[in-house]
Amino acid sequence: LNPYLNSKADTTDRCEVSLYSLQCSIVLLCGSLGGSANIHLITPEYPEISWSSEPVLDVSLPLGSSQLNLCLESLNDILTIGASDALTPVLDLKSCVANLSDHEIVVGASYIFDSDKGILHFLEKCAHFKGKEWPKICAELLTMIRELVEKKSLQEKHLLLIIDQSVSLFTKIETKANIILVVNLLKVCITKLHETGSGCENIIDIADMMYRSLSNRQRSSLTVTDAICNFMQKSMTVATSLFDNDRVTKWLNFYMNNLRTEMKMKAVKKKVPELQIIAASFTGIDGVLSAFPHLVPDATLAEVFQLLVSCCNPNVEAHRHAMQLSVLNILAGHTSKFSEHLYKENIKLLNFLVGMLNTKNAGLRNSVCKGLSALVLEMSKEMTRNEEEGAGLFQHYLSVLIPLLQTPHRRQISSVMQCLGHLALPCKHLLGEEKLTQLFKKILSAGERVYGGSATESDADYSSLLPTVITALADTVACIDTMSSDMRLQLAAPIVSLIEVYPELHQRVQRICFSPIQYLLGAVHSDKDTFQWLLNEISYQGLLRCSSNSDSTEYAGLWSDLLNKYSDQIQELNVKREIHVSVFDTLINSFLVIFEKLDISPIEEEEEEDKMEITTTAGDGAPPQKKDVDIYRNLCTLLTDIIGNVDDDRLEKWVSPLLDTCIKASSTRPELECSYWLLNALIAYCDTSEYFSCPDHREAAGVKLARFGGALIDRLDRLTENTRIASISMLLSYPVSLLLDTVDMFVLALKEALTRGIGCLEVGVRGVECMWRILRSGNRALLSDHYQEILPLLNPYLNSKADTTDRCEVSLYSLQCSIVLLCGSLGGSANIHLITPEYPEISWSSEPVLDVSLPLGSSQLNLCLGLF
């Protein structure tokens, strides 16, 4: 049969009598015969079954219907049933889609958004239907699609399909609420495409369509106008290069005419202007200023500023704050563009923003804080440039801001602190170092009220304000030439507090926590003593806080960001690499220092009475200071995560001391699995960074690991199940170059992993992954000499009944698939060792081991079967 199988066939030739069809028949035949028969395919002329490593069988499988398919069919059926029966199928579909896994969404998206039977097709058909139920049905489906786009990782082709069909919907839907849903869906889709590095080629056409619609709807539908302006603002931001100057200028003139009309209505006709139109127009102008500032003439810029100032009205009803929000967004994002006009109106703006600080609307309050910060920052530059009038202006700002520090509201205190931080440079320039020190003390005292608890508890989430507090301190410290010891001692407290509350913060706040810490470190970088003291304090106290938490991995994100990301301020200070290296070195050194102070030794029980007392209070074998063991365990877990995210040479000089520490701890308390997981991470780093390619490293660390591995194998039976998993995983993570020197240890560890893995899949997965790693390294002989011992241990996995719907990363089904591929790669001469008295036939090869159930309805999936 070999000549047929090894001949090149035309896979498109589907004739009844063709080489390709004959090959397919032979492959099926060989699968039915089993591995013990296929060994005869190996001959001197064909020493390997080379065809088994390439897909040779192209099978088209109709997968029938699934729950999703049924829901979509029911949805399309209601087009003929009527709207009174439609809502239930729609809700059933929403429930079905909500329960799909990410994998199922990716696979089923082609059917969900199918152009003939999908959701968007249904929406387009029913868009013009009359009746009160149809708008509600459309709203439910549009909301569901938006949630899919926002929460799931849809492919680019599906996002583009949603955009195309949404454009069609936009021209057909008449209900204003649903038009807004369509516009917002389009906005989310183009944002997602932008985040993935892709784009929408017809975004210009869509924007033009929106613009034409805008001129028709502006008076009759204010909410639609607002939604469209928001879409156009986003489109300019994500696809700046696609828009031509003439088009953007036309839009800018349109927005400006809208503003002039509304403001004239207020001034001349004494009528109430439409605040929604003013808000929408400012939103559009915001987009132009962000993406095309060069297209805004100075005269227009001056007019925009005057219109902004005239709209700064704190007395607008709370439920109509859209205008204020759009005004504040422009002030917060573009204050520097109005620098020529700002001086004349800055006092009015300051009073307006200060008066809005206590607004109850959270979104509006955040914009007020940003706008106030932007105003003070820009005016601080003016104070420094214009010394003659700057001193008086500086004093006025202080007279307004300083009293606000006495407010009981923490959020207002932090906002004022940020503004005072901006005033640090003009303070030094105009009044000198002594006054700057006094300002620093005021900021520091206010900060203590925010994170120290002396303010009222009116702001429950005060911990989220700590980044602002630290930034304000950094702004001030950056201007101080000489730090006294008293000032230095108070810098670490807010950072340590931030580290302590980090797990409680919202993810949005967590993502920026590293930035103010880096900024403060960069601000004191030139003062080496203060810099190193602050680093030591942050690392040591921070690690202690992290290790006191039952789940130290909650802090891994903060340390990883500190070690691998750059804040904007650090990039400006040009100390990026120095900060990263210094933080990492100090962090590892603090870990080693803390470890040396911990007592993790087991108790030596001398008397039976003492033993009973210890057992009832702290548990068997508990150390004198059980807290020390908990701290060590948490530190190891945290450090394991940190090391896993380091991909440069910063760790190299710390490999040896960390190995010594872990090996020492493992010898003292072999039952602590955290030591083995930390060793696992270290060894993985050594492998990827080719640490052992250096003869000195290989001789020193390699010998330690080889000796340690041999000793560990001898005491495996005395370890608990979890510790045994960790230790075996660590041994199997050794680089192949080390395994070549410790073959006996490796074989014992691999056999142990495969034997125990049937009861604990994680260990079995580690064993199979190690075998794959050896094959890919080209050192097949490391396995081939021990096939007779190793391969029979794979039979229990292959002959176990697996749940083929279980797509978890660690599952028996996924492990079986990996083993089948592995056996195919080894070839028939190796697989003969799978046949044992207990398993006389490779029964799993005559039955399908890959059962794919995909929600694709009547469409077909092409599978390539091979590799055995």
C-alpha cells in the first residue's frame, strides 16, 4: 500500500476512481486494522509512515442543528407568525447566546450573523413592520449584538458584516430609539476594529451618510443628533488618515453654524436654545480639535472659546447636563489650544469649575475635576512666563484652592491637591524654595486626610483617589532641590497604602496605579539617597502588605505594570530603563531579605503533651510562627507571577541566589509546594533566555538543579498530593540540555507524572507537554531509548471515556487529542510499545476520538484527519 500513500494526488479530483479517493480508502482501512497491523507498513524502502504527518483525508461533515440553530430558525419563523408571538423566541435567543462560551461564539458567529438566516437579516426584514411589539423586538436584538461586540472577541469579518448590515438598517428603521441603538452599535464596531489594528474601508461613506442624516434630523430628533455627533467624533479619531480636509472643514462649519444659530436664538429672540444641539455640536468640534487641530483657524478657535465660556452655566438643570459635559470635555482636552484667550476669562472659568465640584452627577463631576486640573496647569505656565502679573494670579488661585482642602469630601480634596501640584513650579519660580516647601506640606497634610481616614466617609471609594494624591506629591517633589529627612519619610506612606488597597480598586483604576508610583520615583531619581530609600521602603513594605493577603496574586498586576510599562511622565524624564531595573533589583532583594528573617522550620516535638497542644492550635507540623510560613507561601506565589512576566536580562543576576533560596526552603520544608512553582518559573526563564548556554551558569546552577532533582525523586512518596504535582512539574520543566545530563531522574519523573496523571490530569498534561518539548528539540533519542517504559503509561488515558464537549485547557479530552498527535509524530515503530497484555489492541484507533459539535446549522465543516 505504501506506493499509493506516498504518491502525490490531486485532492480536488473527486471521481469515483482516482488516486485521491483510493488514498482515502486506504487510510480508513489502515485505521480499522489498528497499530499492531500498521507496523508492517514500515519497510526498508519506506522506513517511516511519512504520510501520517500530513492531512490526507478531507471530510465534509453536515453537523445538523443545535440549540443556537433552533433559536435562529424560530426567530425567522416569526416573520410569518406575527409580532404577538415574537418576543419569547427573541428572549430565548438572547439567553442561548449569553450562555455560549467564547469558543462557541467564535465558531458560531458565521451563523449568528449569516446574511440569509442571521440576526441582522431578521432585523432588516422586520425594520419597517408596523405594530408596537416590533420596535421592542428590534431593540432587544440590537442590544444583544452590541453586548456581543463589546464582550466577545469577534473576528474582523464579522465586525465588518455587522457594520454593513447596520448601515442598511440605519436607512430603514424609523423608531428614533432604535436609530440611536444602530448608531451606537456602529460606534462600538469601529472602535473594536481600531483596537485590533484593523479598520473599516467604507467609514467615509458611513460618516457622509450620518452627516446627511444629521441635517435632516437636527430639529426633530435631538437625541439622534447627539448620537450621530458622537459617532462622527469617534470616526475622526479612529480613522484620521482617511478623512480629507475639505470634508472635515465642511463638518466644522456645520457645527459652528448650529452653535451660532442656537446662541443667537438666546440673545436676540429671547428663546430657550436647544441644549442638546449645543452639546452635540460641541461634541463634533471636540472630534475636529482632537484629530484635525490644524484645520481650525485662529478666528474660529477664538469663537469656540467664547461660546464655551458663554455656556459655562452652573444653574442648568441636573437632568440636562449634556451641554455642560461637552463643554467640560473640550476644556479638559484642549485647554492648551486656547492659551492665547484663556488669560482674560480664566477667573470666570475657575469660579465656574470650583462651583461645580460638588455636583452629584458622577460623570459630570469627573469632567469638572479634569477641566479644573487642565485650567490650573495651563495657567501655571502663564504664571511662570509672566512674572509681573503671575505673582498676583498665583496668590488668587491659592486663595481659592487652599480653603477647599478643608472640605469633608475626599474626592474634592484630591482634585484640589492635583491643582496645587500644578502650581508647584510657579511657586518655586515666583516665591522660592521655602514657600514651595510650605506648599508641599499643605499637599502632604491634605493627602493624609484622603488616605489616612480623617475626612468623613462620604466618599466610600476614597482608595481610588490615591493615584491622584501621589501624582500631586510627585509634581511638587519634582520641583524641590533638596529633600529633608522628614519630608522623605512621608513619601512612602501613600504608595504603601495604594499597594495595600490595590485588590479592592476597580480595574480601570488598577490599570493606572503604576503610573503615579513611577512618576514619584522619577521625580526623586536625581537624589540618589532619597530614591534608593523610597525604593527600599516601597518594595519591603509593599511585599509585606501583599504577603499578608490570603491571595497575593491579586497584586501581581501592579508589580508587573511597574516592571514592564512606562508612564507618560517617566518617558518625559528619560529615566525609563533605570527605573525598571532599579525597581526589579530592589524587589528581588527585598524578597531575599524578608526570607532570611522568616522562620519556616518545622516544630521538633519533644513531648507528647506539647504535640497534642500544638496539633489542636496550629495543625500538624506547624512552624513556631505559622504566619511566617503563610508570608513565605504568598511571597513565592507573587514572585512566581512576576518572574513569568519578565522577558529580558534583569533576572539573570538573581537566578543563582533565588535558586539557592528555593532549594534551601525546599530542604527545610519539602511539603511547601510554592517553592517548586517558583523554581518552575525560574527554570522556564533559564530555558527561554538560554541561561544555561553559558558554561559558568551551567556548571554552577545546572549542578545544583541536578543534585536537587535526584534528592527530590527519592522523597516523592513522602510528599502530599499537591506538593507532588508541583515537584514533578518542576522536574519536567528542566531544559532539555539539563535532562540529557540527568536521564535517570527525568525518566523516573516522567513515569511518575504519567502514572499519577490519570488521577490528576494536570500532572499528566505536564508529562505529555514535556515529551512534546523533547521531540521539538530534536533530541528524540532521550525518549526512544525508554519507549518500552513510557509509552504503555499512555494507554489508560487513551482508553478512558472522555467528555468530548469539555473544551477546558486541562481536560481528558484535550489530553487525549494531544496524545494521539504525539503518537502519530512518533511513528508506527514506536507505537508498537502501546500494545501490552493489559491493552492487547489499540482500540482507540478504530473509533473516532475527536467529536466536534459546532452550532453551524446546515452548513458544513471541513476536517483534516491524520497524524496516525
